[in-house]
Amino acid sequence: MSAASRSRSRVRASLFSAGAAAAALILSACSSGGTSGGGGDTNFIMGADGISTAKQGDRGTAPDLSGKTVDGAQLDVADYKGKVVVLNIWGSWCAPCRAEAPNLETVYKDLKSQNVQFVGINTRDTSIQNARAFEKDMGITFPSLYDPTGKLMLRFQKGTLNPQAVPSTLVIDREGKIASRSLAALSESKLRKMIAPVLAEK
């Protein structure tokens, strides 16, 4: 092999490695979450368990989250003001979403009588049939907004407790403000731990 051929091979190998690394980063975002938003001036604290929380006076207001659900109904999260809202961002293509779905449904059934409302945001599913099949397979009974292009996620301000990965889960307090966030799939116990302090607030 000539020196020129060897050089071209090295360039191709280097480009392939860079592409593979980028692809791995994208895939890992589905399972490991992302990075905590903002800089040192943010008003939230990241706990050792990976859950970020904000004190009552330091919380940002959740943006307009409204539109058609996976089932074709109209939904506006603002209509749930006065309840604690658990917002879960998911996709049928995301393995960690599939793993945490039963935990979400179990906790939802346990807490809905205590004025806790769960709402999903289905994102990056180009086929609504895939989203519907996921809900049916997982036995999900709470509604999910259908957001195939991710436009709802872009409404959250940077530097706040915004969702930065799939899955992400936010707990919104009774005033419509974001109290806590996880950027990874949740166990049932972690989910309950996120909701309990907000539910206990007066």
C-alpha cells in the first residue's frame, strides 16, 4: 500500500471513530440523561440521587404545554393547576422509557386520589401508532401529549429545571411551578421520593 493510500485509510478510520463516538453520545442520552442546565447562578440543587430540586420561592413556571394527546383528545397541563403534576417525557423507541413505564403507572394509580395528575409527553415518535402501541403494551392509563418534533420541550427556558433527555421526569407544584427533575429512568421508590415533598407542601 502506498503512503497516500495509508494516509487516506487513516483519515477514514479517524472519521469513522468520530462518527461512532457521536452516535454513542446520542444513544447514551436516552439512558443516562444529560447535564444539569445553566451555570452557577441556577436556583436548583442536584442531589446525590441525580434528582434536582428547587425551593418554593426559587421555582420557574412551567411553559404552555398543550395540544393533542396520543389518543387525539385536547389537553392543557395548565388545567391541572391546584394539583401536583408529574410530567414524563418518553418515546416508544427508548428502552429506559419502557423500563420505567410500569413504575409510573403504579405510582399514578396510588396517588391520583390525592390530587396528583400524571401527564406524558411523547416525543420523537414519527408514527402515532407506535406511541399508542407503547401505551397499550405498558398498560398506561394517564394521558400523553403527542409531540413528534419536540417543540414542547423547546418551550422550557434554559438554565431552569428543563427536560434535557429522554426519559426525563418533572414534578410541577400546585402553583404550576417546576419543583424537581430527573434526567434518567426512575425506579418506583425514586419517583415516590420526588413527589412526596411537593405533595406535602401547603
